[in-house]
Amino acid sequence: MILKRLINPPLPPTSSSFTVYRFHVSASASVSHTPHSLSDAVSSFHRTINDPNSTPSELACNSLINDLRKARQYDVVVSVYCKMASACVLPWHTSLTALIESFVNTHHPSFAVGVLGLMIKRGFRAHVYNINLVLKGFSRSGQFDKAMDLFSQMKKNSDYVAPDIVTYNTLITGLCKAKRLVEARVLFEAMKVGESKPNLVTYSVLIDCLCKNDQVCEGLVLLEEMEREGLKADVFLSLISVFCGKGDVERGIELFDDMKRKKVSPNVVTYSCLMHGLSKIGRWRDASDMLKDMTARGIRPDVVTYSGLADGLCKNGRAEDAIKLLDLMEQKGEEPSTFTYNVVVNGFCKEDRVEDAFRIVEMMAKKGRKPDVVTYNTLMKGLCGAGKVDEAMDLWNLLVSDKFHMKPDVFTFNYLIQGLCKEGHLRDAVRVHSTMVEMGFLGNIVTYNVLIDGYLRVRKLIKALGLWKNAVDSGFSPNSMTYSVFILGLCKMQVLNIAKGLFIKMKDSGIKPTVVEYNALMASLCREDSLEQARSLFQEMRNVNHDVDVVSFNIVIDGTLKAGDTKHAKELLSEMLNMDLIPDAVTFSILINRFSKLGLLDEAMSLYEKMVSSGHVPDGVVFDSLLKGCGLKAETEKIISLLHRMADQDVVLDSKLSSTILACLCHMSRDLDVEKILPNFSQHTEHTTKGTTIKCHEFLMKLNDIHPERALEKIVPLPFHVLFARLIFYELRWQLGTISERVSYSKLDMILLGTYCFTTVPSTASAYPSRPLGSYFDLHKPLLYSKPSKFTSLVINGHRRICDLFDLHKEQVPYEVAWSWQKKIVRDKRAQIEKEGDCNDTLIVLQHPPVYTLGTASTVENLKFDMKNAPFNIYRTERGGEVTYHGPGQLVMYPIINLRTHKMDLHWYLRTLEEVVIRVLSSTFSIQASTVEGLTGVWVGNEKLAAVGIRVSSWITYHGLALNVTTDLSPFKWIIPCGIRDRQVGSIKELLVREGVGHGRADLHHLNDASLIHITHKSLLEEFSQAFQFEYSYKNVSSTMLYERK
């Protein structure tokens, strides 16, 4: 092996058998050449070598190589040596050393090892200098295994060539640059017990490396050790630089003073570093004193010094003062660099003073400094940060034009794309990205992260997933931000199945999720009432010693209280306090809201007092929760107290809070003088300024403006029987369509529950004809929700209720997609009802790929297979009922309707759905179907054609019915459908082909599956519309768009 041969060379020959050829390359071949004469010498060398009549001179050739080495023309050294070898000119030791140096400096250390072998073969001794050169080459190229192997051979054969101080320092320097500190420290310790003791270079390299790797304390220890050894050197700069970079300027100044005591002279770099650190933390007087001390010592501030001061000024929001510093630089004869100008441009951009930033660029150009790409990137970032994307696009168009001197880089594109996405200009962002690719810029993972975030913001999940694939195909590995953007976006869209999958993939990829991803997932899980999964994630965070924060506790506490588990919520609050996490305003707001809703008013009020004493200012949401809680308990004194506190704190009265106050007034005694007990409120609107007060009667008139349907023209206390009559009156007006806006059911509920109410007898009451109450209401049932017929919903002004129809009956939508979509629609409807009192109803019609679903009552006993080896996907849902199968050929209807506007009776709703299917089978196919007492669904004899399973949340329905039309019934054999063992499952197609079934419609027997699906679908929509008195509003949506609409 050549490394061993290097250490154990053969003996040199006693005599030379080489022939010396004499010729002269030039008259001065043996003396140093100037660059011009050296070039001539090389040309002369090549002419001589190529001339067959000339004899090369050994002296001239070796002298030329030595001169080329001194001139650092390493490539030419290699070229000349090759020509020498081909001409059989013997190289000297100096020439081989020059060749080793050349290979090391041209990053070919392995070739240098070969030269060492040649050196030994020629009988020369391999000096430690030569081996150190090779070690330097291996270290520079990161080939530390080869370097350490050579070093080991040196130590084993130390009698021939022993490592010296340069050997150790070379290896330690290389290891430190590669951040392999452990190995560097091992060598350092070996030096201390060996013959080659650490010197100034050793200590300086190690201390600098330790400081750069945030091991400052270790660096200080080495500094003390170095001083004990009597070594003095300027290693203070590294330590001072690290301390100032971390903001610990005090430690830097201490070292600076220590430096001066030890008579180590600071230089301009030391002063610049300290002044930069002082200016960044706003200690301008100390920075000024440092500048005076610097000039007093005769050290002239350079452009780096001034640039550091300008950077400190700009970081403290003093860009205007940074301009004065530029003027001072010119007065002192120091020309600002492009970097200096860029610092000031960046300062103005951070202060949203982009126009002033452009002024600095103009100044720059006038002074002869050409703006570089960093200048334009800074301007681009400033424009986008200020929302001036149109101007940013103008700048971009200038940069990509052929006439402009500067071309954009990846950062230019990224800043612009990010700004466009932030402002909602996604199409422009995509166009910019396309131009970027056309110009040869692949971008980086940041580019894809920004675009993915932009697509997710507008719910374009398919596009976002496509970008993820493009990024991977382009060679970019998804980083922590990629996963974070995706998980947060999916959680906002409530697409939790994919979000959870990505979360697992993120962890499997070795990327540790942050508290942000955990919190987003937990919040989404709580929103869909998956509290146990949220708790599991919360516990996982704590098990892996993750930084659980206040937001994490807020999410889990809110979900726990939403589930009514006050005990566990209080335990969580105690744990939060034990971890020294201080509850914030959101924590108190959550607790007060949930306790108020649970009727724990005393605890809610106690929390309110703690919130105030903790320095938090309760907002309108907190007061709204407390007022509702007090109203439910008829706590008049507490209501009045809260109203006065609201007035004292200038709480904004929006529509929702005003409605709550009005509802509370409904519970007050008729003996109270409302105008005396109500305080003056502040009204913060676009027409008033903060502090404007409004008196009680004015406030009540404001309520009239906000809620005109309540006709609060004059406040008069009325007993309950009068209130009842008034409510009937308003209901009649609403039914007859004589007012343009419906009274919000949720708001009327609050009034109806009150014993007394403040209202007004409308002056136009006699204008409405009186009708028997029985024609509108069943007085034995809730006033507002009784309907005049079994299948007729409320009709306003002769118009049916609007039902948004998503008709996907020809498409097979994955079950998990449709399921998540339904829950999203339910959440949106709940929010709309809370805000506006009502909402449109929704109907989704579709088919599913093969899938099994389990209801709340499902048990594994009704499955004829192992769930781990299921033939199709299985989903446990929140609908009622047992296990069933969905697949192609089965029409599935998901009605998402507000039963408050129909009939608050689940039995009625189920029977109506069944009646819809019965009418379809009878009118369209002449199939006589019926229901079976004690069972849900629609039956023909002993066979079930339609299954019904629903879920109701806040009287909003979802899930629905599934009708077998052309369904392959074989998958039902793997389950006990609906848990009924003694009955079968059938389909319309199967019944039609049987003798005697559907004989009245013989024309249907020969229809293909698609036509049969079409006819059934059309009939289902007609009968459903009649049953619920709907008018469809068709919504165009494809199955791929579902991922983006969930």
C-alpha cells in the first residue's frame, strides 16, 4: 500500500544511472522570473520540448517548475512536469514538492499521495513538510479518514518522519472547519502529553471554533489555560464577536477591558464589532464613547465600522439617523459601500418607508455605486411587505427586461411570489413562478412552500398536492416549513384525515413537529368533537418533552369543557399553573364562556374577577358570555353590574352583544325603570370617535336600528300574556310575508323564555287581518316550530325554501371526503345561524367507491371478517345505526337541513326520508314498498332497498339515506347489514327483473344501469323537493374540487 511505502522507503541508490541532458530554456532559467518573463520561459520550454533537435536541460526545467510554484500557477506546474517526464528529464526534490503543492491546491490530494510515492521511488526522503501538504489537501477536501490514516502511519514510523506542530495544527484546523470538534479536542489533548505542545495557532483555532459553535464557556476555559502557559495572542476577537452577536455586549466589553489590561492592542475589527453590538441594543452613548476611544488610539474607522453603526440604527427604527451617518462618512473621507447603502435601504423598508428607500437607491446611483441584486431584493421585499404588489410587479418587470443591467435571483422571485400570495393574487404568483422556471431558475423549497400556502389559502388542495409532487420531482426535500404549511392549511379546511397522515409522515421523516402543528391538529380535532384524539396528541407532546404552551392548554381545556367535563378541565388548569404557564386573556375567555354555558355562573364570575385582577381587559365576547349566563339565571343585579362595567371599560356594542343585552332585559322585573338602571354606553363606529357616549334611551333606539324587526319605538313593560300575543302577532306577520326579514329564531327564543319583555304595540297592527291561531299553530307544541302539514315546510311570500343542491350522482366520491365535507357544511351553517338566525339548506347526491361504515351502535359481531384484513376501507362514524355497505350503483343522499325551520322532531324527519323513497319506488317503478315497525329504512317484503342513518347537531342534520339501484349486493354478504340477521338486502334492478314486480312499467326492464340510475335520481330529487317544499339552487362541483371545498 502506497501510504506504508511513504513511511518505509527503500534505500537511495549509490550511484546515478541517469543521463543529464544540457540545454538552456533561456539565459536566466535559474533565476526568478517576472510574470512576463515567466510566460516567455514557459513558451520557450514548450518550443524546446517539441523540437526533436533540442536537448532539454534538467537545471532549466526544474528551475522553471520552482518559479511557477512561487507564482502559484499550479496548473502550469502540472503541465510542465508532464512534458518533462515525457522527455525523460529527471525531477528534483523541489520539483516533486512543487507538484505535491500543486495537486493539493487544485483539490487533487490523492494525486499528491502518488507524487509522495514517486519521490520515495526516486530515492528522495519524504520530509514532514511534504506529508503536511498532503494532510492539508485531505482536510480541505473533507477526506478525514485518509488524513487520519496517513497521520497514524506517521506516528507508527516516527523514527523516519514524526508529526510536528504543523501536522497537528493542520489536522485540528481542518476538523474545526468541518465542525468535528470532538476529534479536534482529542488531538489537542494528545498534543499536551506529547512532544509537540499546543502553540498560539492551536489555541486560537480551537477557541475560534468553540465560539462559532456556541461553546463560549469552553472557549473561555481555553483562554485561561492559554494564559497560564504564558501564551499571548489576539483570540479576544472571536469571543467578543460571539458575545456581541448574541446580544451579550456586557461580556464583550469585559473581554475588551481585559484585553487592554493585558496590553493586547485592539484593532479596527475589535472596535467595529463592539460598536455594532452596542448600537443594535440602542446604547448609542456607549457606542459614541467607543468611537472616540478608537480615534484617540489612532485607529481610523473603516467602512465596516460605519456599516455596523448604520445597521444598529436601522434595527432600532432610526433609519433617518443612518442617513446622517452616511453624510458623516463622506466628511471623514470614507466612501459608503454598496453594503452600507443596502443596510439603510433595508432600514427604511422595515419602517414601511419604501419611497425613502427608493430615494437612497437614487442617491447610491448618483454617488457612482451600482445597486446590486441585494438592493433590488430588499426593495422587492419592502414593497411586498407594505402590500404594494402592483409596484412590486413593476419592479419585477423591469428586472426581467432585456435592457436592465441587473437580473433577478431566486430571492427576488420568492419575495414577489410571497407578497402576491399574501395579498390574494395567486394567479399572478403562478405566472411569476412560470417565468422563473422559463428563465432557468428552479427555485428552492421556499418557493414551493409559499405557493403551496397560497393554494391552501384558497382551498385548492389538488393544486397544492401537485406542487408537493413537483418539488420532490425537482429534487427538493420537503422541510419542516413544507409540512407545517400543509398541516395548518389542511386543518383550516378541516381535512383531518390527510392532515393526520402528513403529521405522521413528518415524524417518520425525522422532522420534529413544532408546537404550532400540534396545536393546529388539536384545535381541529376538538372542532369535530374528537376530544380523545386531541388529548392523545396533547399527552404525546408532554411525553416527548415538547414545549407545551398556553395555546395548547387553551385548546384542550376548551374541548374538555365543551364536552361538559369540568373536573378534568380544572385539573388541566392546575397543571398549567404548576408548569409556570400564565393564563392569558384567551384562557379566561374560554373558561368564562364555557362555565356560563354550563350554568356555573358563580365560577364564571369568579374567573372574571381573576381575569381583571391579572391585568387582562375583558372584551365583548367575555361580557356576552356572562350576560347570557346571568340572563338564564335571572340574575338582574349581576346583569346591571356587568352593564355598568361594560360602560366603564368602553366595550364596543356590536350587533351580537346588543342582542344579548336586549335578551337580558327580557328577564328583568316590570317594576324596574330601565332608563335609570342602564348606564351610558360608548359607541365605537365609523361615524363616532372613541369616548363618545350614548344615553339609555339613545342606546335603546340604537338597538332599534340594529334589530328593526323588534320595533323598539317606545319601551313599555308588558306582562307575559301581552308578550305572548305580541309574539303571535310577529309570527303571523312573518308567516304572511309582510316583513322583508325573518326574525331570528335564536333571538326570538330568548325573548319567548322571558317572563316580561320590553316591546311596542305597532301602530299598524290593525292593518293585518286576524286569522284563527289554529290555522298556524299547534298551541300544545313549541310556538315557532309547528308546521301546518306533514310534508310541507314553511313557505315565505309564496316561495319555497332554498336548498343548495350538489349533484354528483354520476361520480364516486371517496367516503372520507364526503364525510369531512358534510361536517364542514354543518359547522358553517351553525355559525351562520348564530350570526343571522337562519341559513339555506343543502342536499348532496352522490355515489361512493366500495366502503363499509359503522354507526354509533355498531359492534364487531356484525362483521364476518377481521377488521385488519377488511375487503374494503372501514369508517366508524357518528351516525345512528349499525354497519352497512356503500358502493357503485347506490344513490346516496345527504340532506343537511335546519330542522328549526321545518319541524324539531327526529321521528318526523326519519319517516319523511323513508316516505320520499317509498314514493319514488311507487311512482317511478310501480314497486310497492313500506316501512317495518321497529326498524328503519324502506322494505319490499323481506328485502331492504334503502337504509337510513342520520346525525343531528344543533338541529342541523347530516348523513342520510342510501338507495340500492344497480348495486352489486355481494359485499353485503360479508356483514350483517344494519345488524338484522333474518332479513335480506335488495335493489331496484334486481326487483325489476323478477316476474311480477314492476309489471306496470315493462319498459324499465331493459334499461341499462346508467339509465336506471338517471331515472331514479331524477325521481328522488322531485319527491324530496315536494316532501320538504324546497326550491333547488344548483351548485356546480366536481369530485376533485371536493378536496378544495371541504
